[in-house]
Amino acid sequence: MPIQPPALDDRDFADLVEELLARVAAHTPEWSPRLGDPGRTMIELFAWLVDTLLYRANLIPERQRLAFLRLLGLPLKAAVPATGLVTLGLDEANARAAVTLRAGARVKGPVMFETRGEITVLPVTAMAFYKRDLDRTETAPVSLALKQDLKTVYQLAADPAAIRPYATTAIFAGGTPVSGGFDLIEQTVDRCLWLALLAPQPELVETVRIALGRSETGDAPLLNVGVVPLIEMPALFEDVGPRARLPYQWEICTGRERDGRAEYLPLTEVADTSGGLTRLGVLRLELPAPGFIGALSNDGQAVTVAGVGDRPPRLDDAKTAARLVTWIRLRPTADLSTFALSWVGINAVAIDQRLTSGGQIIGQSDGRAGQEFALPGQSVEADSLQLQVEEPGLGYRLWRQVDDLALADRDDAVYSLDAEAGLVRFGDNVRGRIPEVGMRIRVGQMRAGGGRAGNLPGGSLSDIAALDLQGNPVPKLKLWQPLATSGGEDPEDLAAAEQRIPAQLRHGDRAVTEGDYQRLAADTPGIAAGRVEVLPRFKPQQRRSEVPGVVSVMVWPQKGTPKPPNPRPDRPFLEAVFAQLDRRRPLGTELYVIGCEYRPLGLTVGVELQDGARRDSVLQAIRQALHQFLWPLAPGDVGGQGWRLGKTVRDRELEVIVARVDGVRSVAQVKLFEQLDGGWRKLQRADNPNLSELSLDPWQLPELLAVVVITDGDAPDTLETPLSPAADAVVAVPVVAEVC
């Protein structure tokens, strides 16, 4: 039965009226109150007053509820500030020099924001490009001839199968983010994002190039690059650890070639607030000397190999090419399954909704224990608070903030903070010192603010009041807000805080049961987990089961389209999940986070089509149905949750899937093949050679790599598919589809 708190008094209005009427006969037997009688009205009035008093008595006072939350160590959550990125530019058509701005510049709009870091505004703009694969309509009619012609034109020694024609395509045009994300792995030929740094005017290219490599003080200028990943690490979650950072490198083109290849210099990250491209933030990249900044020739007629291989993309717009100063590229340095970004831009700086204040006296000590003082603001950022207490003969001294005064010694100069309410509390000379009588308490610096009012659409902010490093105002600055500010939340109320108590006391965010491991792994911040399976007592290195004290968690990244290759977690993905689970596992548990072991599978299918069915469409639908049915993620398998681990693949089951495709009259046969030593071997059941099946171990899944479908005949007994060229052997070649 549900737990219902007992009422201190369960009488209601009707019960009180009935009780009072019963007392009338005992005290005034000569009076019989009737409806409408003034005495009856007085009885009902007093019953109503008592009923309201009983209602309040049956409620736990809010003060006591707050005391319970404080005893549990669950204070109300402060407001969360909205965050975002803005880009700055010099409001001059002939800007030639960089300007460095202090952190804390006020950004004006419907809600005030502040910049969170220093920024050097360089006299350049940027356009982002990538090398895009030509689509089927551009290449299908002349695919083989096109590759052979490109090999001849560019005098390449590569196999034509390894040539990848591409079109230079702009991304994040006009500073607009890509809603569905841009994946460097799946959407580009060379797995690179290219930023073209452009001078304001063609005649200023050389002047700007020198300005990029040398500042007025002689130091190397810093380029601020703003990045928004497709999936961000939530700011309120703890970090998953430095080993979970994406492996990537920023490089700048020197404008020279070495051994027939373009020369690039790696750029050093001086600062990074993006957590290794896991959340919205800004990277500050140190630029090299002017002699190492340049661009290769972009003229395809003068230089035949412009844009070929690892050279920067060829720009076919003459006006843009005339303003080109140099190229900066972002590329992964390891084999990743995904590298998705929503927006990238330069001259960017992070902003948030909190405002900085300081130098204010908030009170004077009266010598009592447990004194509380209100700060000049609520929803205070704890790390930013600098509280100073006046001490006799010493002036103002900085006191230290602690989470719990109960852990402090009697002489510790400490205080505790209630960030949501904006209150500071001092000790009692047993747990923390009491400020001396008459001594003042001052806020040296603090940042406070937040709320949903800061969630503004893009373009809402347009003005900035900034100071340079010498403290002088900087005029003629342009500000763009390409992205909406987001993440702002109002302070937590009491009802929401009470709802957190049961979950906090029930499991304490620990991984104990299989469900705990699955839930925590699926909720790992900063990744998109498509599926999680827990293999208790399975040791992956030895492929052994029933090993006591071992837990293996198998994870798959999310992948939308069921097509080969199957989803595989890369190293950052595995490390992120491991870091999430490792700090929550029982001490004696040996934990492994692993990917799935796939068995390569090929199919040949023979079908008979219905009259009037479109052959190409039906055959394509058959391939899609088979890929979807054998897919490791939803909607794979019969239950729609992905192919079950260790489930045998049988030809008869696949025949049913093929027969359900619209346009199929009958299925002649389905034959299974396993890939061994680069070739395909037909699978047969030992007890019945006419049937095919692929048996799997409990930690394995099938990976459907090839499907051959024929009509009006039996499925072929052999399966031969051309091998794809290795990724490192691919040669990117620019092409203009309309001309070729």
C-alpha cells in the first residue's frame, strides 16, 4: 500500500458543524438551531475558521522542510546562466592591425551578458569549406571515365579506384550553424575542415599576413576559434576525464611545398574552454611568424595540381581567392567513427549571463555564532566569490569557502555559501572562526545571475562595450551573434528539490545492478549511445565467461542509416563511458568497456517479382530491408531493438524478410557467405547442406557487407565484391561537375 503521512486532525468542516450541533443539546437544550438561524450561522463560521486552522496544522512548515533538505545536504539549485558565442570584427574596411580585448566586456541586449575570456580581434574574416564527394547525379553517368580522365589530367600514379573527385563546398555560410551537424568523417573526402582566412581587400593580403604573424608588442598573436560540437558535454555534468578528449590537430598552411606535398605547421593551443571539442567553447591558437603563413597558388590553369591530394581546396570564385591570406585546417589524428560539429568560426568569444561586481561592504560582525550575510545578488557563481573579512591590525583578509562548516576546525578562516539564496554563513568558534566584533565583511569580486530570460535567439545581441589591455575603451567594434544563447534555467523551487530526494537516497548514483550500468552508460554526457549491453562475468581479452568479479559493458554509438559499416565505438567514446562508470562501480569490480565483435556476412538472394513492379526499386528495397533486419541498433531484429547478441543468422528467417517487401512474388533462395582471408566462403548447415546459417558467439553480431539480388533465378553460389581502396590511399581531386 502507498505511504500516506497521517493527518494530525482528520476532521473536516461537516464534522465540526455536526460536533457543535451535538453540543447544543447538552448546554442549551431550549434552543434548536435551524438553517437560516443566526446562531446556526455563527456555528458554521467558527467551524470554517477551525477547518482552516486544521489545514495549516496538517502541513509540515516550509521552514522545517528546508531544514530537512539542509540536513540531507541538498540545497536548492541556483539559476543556470545562458551561454553562447559571439564573433567580433573591426568596423573598418581597411583594417590592418589586431586589437586585444580584456575579459568581462559587457554585451548589451534584452539581457546583459559578459565575455568570459580575452580575445584578439584579428583583421581577417573566415569562410569554412570542405571537400565534398560528388553525388550520384554528378558522377553516375561518367563515373569510371571521369576517374580515368582525372588521372590523366593531374598525372597521378594512383589506381583510378582510389581517386575521389570532390567539389569545394562552403559550410556554416554567413555564420549560420548546421542544425543536423556536419560530420568530418562521413561527409568529407579528406576528413578535414578548412578555414580560409581572408583579408578585407585584395591589396591588403600581404599587410594582413604580416599582422597575423607579429603583434605590436612583438608577441605571437592568438587566433580565437569558436566551436560548437553536435553533441555537447552538459555543463552541469562532471568531466569524463582528459583521456576522453577527441584526437585532433589544428594546422596552418605555410604556402610552400615539400616533396610535392603541401607544408603545414601544427598550431599550439594556448587555451581551450571547449573541453577538447566536447562542448561549446573557444580555442586560442598561437600563430607562427609571418614567414610561415601563406597560401598555395589557387589558379588551376597555372598550377595543374591546385587542390589535389592534401592541398587546400581549390577556390573557383576569383574574388574570394584574391583575398585569401592562408588556410587553417582541422583534422582528426586517429581513426574515429564520428567527428560532428554544428558551427566553427574565428574571432569568437564565449559569453554568459552572469555579471561581475565587487568592492561592496555587506555587513558588520556582531560577534554572534552562525552569522549570515546577504550578498549583493542571488544565484552566485561559487568559484568567482572572493569574500574578504576585516581583521584587527591586518586590514581585509581573504577567507576560504568550504562546502560544510562541520568539517572545519575552530581557528579556520572559512565560510559556507548558499549560492541560490546569495547568503554566506560563518562558524561558531567550534566549527570555523567568528569574525571579530565590529569587523566589516566585503565582497572583493563575485559573479551572479542566470535564468531562462537569457535564452535568446541568434541576432539578439549586437553591441559591446570593451576595454583593451591598457584599460582604454575600444571603439568601432562589430558584433555578430550567429548562435542562440541557451542553457539558462531559473532557480530551483522547493517542490523540485523535494523530488530529488528519493532518487538521491535510493541509489546514490552508483552502478550495482545491470540496469544501473545500462542507465549510467547510456546517460554518459557528451556522447550519443545507440545501445548498451551488460555482459556479467565476461572477460573480453580471453573471451571467457563466468569469471567472478568482472563486468563488461558493450556499447554502440548512434548511427541513423542502416548501411555498412556497422557502428563501432572509437577510443574517445569508450574512454568517456569508462570514466562515467569507473567512479561509480563497486570497489571490487573489474570493469571493461568494449565494442562489439562483428562477423562479416554476405548474402545472395534470388527472387521473382510481381507483374508491373519496378525492378530497380524493388531490388533496392530488398537490400534495405536486409540491412535493417540485421542492424545492431533499432529497428533491427524482430523486436526492433537491434540484432540480439549471439543470435544465429538463418536463411529461412531472411527469406521471410525478403518476401515481405512490396513487389516480391516469391523468394527462390537466400544463401549466406562468410568473409575469410579477403574472400567469401559459402555457409552450410552440417545436417542439411541445402540450408545456410551463421552461428555466433554470445559477444558477436553479424555485419552485412554485401548483398547480391537477382531476379528469375536461384541465388548465386559465389559472392564476389570489389574491395574498397584503403583510406590512406585515397587521392582527393577537385572537379567542377558542370564542366566535366
